[in-house]
Amino acid sequence: MPISSALKYASLTSFLAILIVICGLILPSNLVIPVEGATKADWNPRSFWFSPWGKSGVHKGIDIFAKEGTPVISACSGFVVSADSNGNGGNVVSILGPKWRIHYYAHLKSIKVIVGEFVRQGSEVGTVGTTGNASGKAPHLHYAIITQIPYIWNYRSEKHGFDRMFFLNPHELLIR
């Protein structure tokens, strides 16, 4: 490939990459509560970033309490990037949504989606459970929002202060 053609290809590729990033940032992200029938009364609004919190040190999300088996729905439209079981989270689904944010759903009793699947806001992704480190506790969904683009103004010089740039408070972002 001649150098001029390679430069044109590189320029086009760079332009498309930047366009994709910008489109992801401008997509609206009006979130819904990710547990069917839940309201803001079903979680403690002060539990986000509560410390000390088990092995993780701080609570990087909110716990939405509901009856075991209650449908967990996608707070936004997006692509399933993980649908698996891990240690502390138990059965977990992660969805890449608008603004390049990962929506993390943990302690699920069952998983109803597969990796690579596109889900619409309100689609069932699993059911409320007690898997992982929620075993023996009241059934709930641990819901966290992780940004891929750091919010540097959230940085703190305290322990876990660096992590604050990447975790957003779901309580502040849920609309229903």
C-alpha cells in the first residue's frame, strides 16, 4: 500500500474511532430502577461509598432489596459484556451502556442474557438473589455504575480515593 493510501486509511480510521467515542458520550442515559417494581425506598441512599464495607473497603454501588426471584431489568439499553459468576459478586451481568458506562448487576439468582447480546432498557437480565458474598443475607441486587472515562473531579486523597473517579452514585442517576 502506498504511503499516501496508508495515511488516508489511518486518518479515516482515526476519524471513525473518534466519532464512535463521541456518539457514545452523547447518547442519553435516562436510567430506570433495575429491579421490577422497586422504588427509591428499596435501598439506602447513603450506602454508596459507605466505608468500611467488607473486603472491598467501600461500597461502590447500592443494594436494592426485593423478594428472591424478582426480575432484574436493564437500567439502560446496551451490550452485555459479561454474564458469568465471580467470587464476591456471585452471578453477575455487566452491560456497556451510554456514555461508556458499565452497569454492573451482582448477586443474581439467575442470569437471562448472554455476552454480546444487545438489551433494551427494561429487558430482563436476571433475577434477584443471594449469590457471592450476599449468601446468608437478605436477597438484593447490588447495582453499580462504572465509567470508562475518569471523572477526575471525584478524586480524593483518601484510601480508595482514586477509585472514586470511576464509580458513579446510582442513587443520583436513577429516575424512577
